[in-house]
Amino acid sequence: MKLRHQNGILKNNIPFENYENIGYGSGATKDEAKQSAKVDISNSLQTTIKSSLIINKSSTNDTYSKNVNKNVEEISNVELDNLITLKSEYIDGVYYIALKYINLSFAKKIRLKFDDIKSVKK
């Protein structure tokens, strides 16, 4: 499988199931590329958005003023365990990597592995 690179961003045609998340990363070191791919995966998983909006209005004599403050924060709290490296390349001083995360509960992962073993034995 050859990874295609376009504008320094990893692009490819890696097949995956609907319960799998593929993260793509690049960096000056392999660890930087992995971290970038983990961020890519975590961005596709559940996140919490916290936002606040504060509007202050005031009027003095003939002067009216309005002050608006908006704050939006995105929080991802996931543990990415058992990541699978699908492909890793080093091209022109840049590491590229594709990681796979299986987004299933432990019980479903065991069931999936069991089904895979049964299908190989047939």
C-alpha cells in the first residue's frame, strides 16, 4: 500500500469499517507524526463543546454601548489504546503515518476477534 501525499498532508485509500477511525499525521520525527495522527483520531471522536456568551449593554445620556464576549472551548477526553499502525513512510525529511483506532467497547472487540478466528478456521 503506497501512501499518496498532497501538500504535505497524508492522503490515501485505506479501507475501514464504520467502527474504525483512521488518523493521519506528519511530523519531523516519527513521534510527532504519531501524535498528530492521534489528534486527528480524537477530533473524530466524541467531544464536549463549552460555550459562553456575555452581552453587556449600557446607556448614558445619549450614548449607547454594547459589549459582546463569546468563548467557545472544545474538549476531547479519550484514551487511545491499542492503536494499529497501518502505514508509515519517511519522505524528504518528513514522517507520514496512518493509525487505526477501533472504536468499540472491550466486549465488542473480543467478539470481533472471536468472529475473525472462527472465519479463519472454516
